[in-house]
Amino acid sequence: LRSCRLDQISCSALGYLLEQYRGALKLVNLSWCVICDDSCEILLSSLLGNSKFELNLCYNDLTDKSCSIIASSLALFTKLNIGLNQLSESIDRIFTSLHHNTVLTELLLGCSSLRSSDMQLVAQMLTSNNTLSVLDISGNKQIGAEGC
């Protein structure tokens, strides 16, 4: 469904459809769909109870509100791409949830407005997380040299 413009009504209809295919989904690609925080909540709640799958939500209109929703749903994803969204203020919720991660192996956060202060949380998370094998933080210019 890449590059579809999904408003809340469309997301509700898609959520209903996704509920019908619980357990059969391996990849859900909703990148470039102009999904906002409220629509993200609708979609993720419809995916609860699904078996583990890959989710691509890059380049949407997700903001800090979505971080809470995504953080509480991390156990669903084997791969999560939320790059190219404005997640800077609440990304710590996702990093905190990853301390006890046993499912997510890839987290893609390219160009997500991460800051150097976020890298301390990343370092802490990586010391206790044995499952995550790929972490992409490329394109986050605000990290700077002090965040590396």
C-alpha cells in the first residue's frame, strides 16, 4: 500500500481488513501514505494479536504521539522502519521499550530528527538488548559529533 493517501476513514477500513488476516501477514508496507498519529493508532490496534511481522511506516506524518503507540506494540514487529518522521521528543519511549525486546531485529530510524541526547538512550538500550542486530540512525544531522 506504499504511497497511498490514507485518512482516518481509510485507515479504519484498512484496519478492519487487516484484522481479517491476522496471523497471515509477514510485511505491512505503509510508507509514504501520509498517515497521522490518530490513524497510526487505528492501524496498530487492528494488528494486535497478529503473529510477528515487518512494519514500514517511513515517511508519514507521525510525531511524538505515535511513539507511545509504537512502543507499546514493539512485540509485534521483527523489523520496524519509522524513518523520515518527526519523532524527536518522545523517541525515548521506543528505546526504553527495547530494553526487554525479544522480537525486533531491525530498527530503522534514518532522518528521524534524533538528537545527541538520544544516543545515550541508544547506548543504554544496546547494552541490555541481545535481539536487535540492525540499527539505522543515518541522516540524523542533529546527533553531531558529541552523540557518536
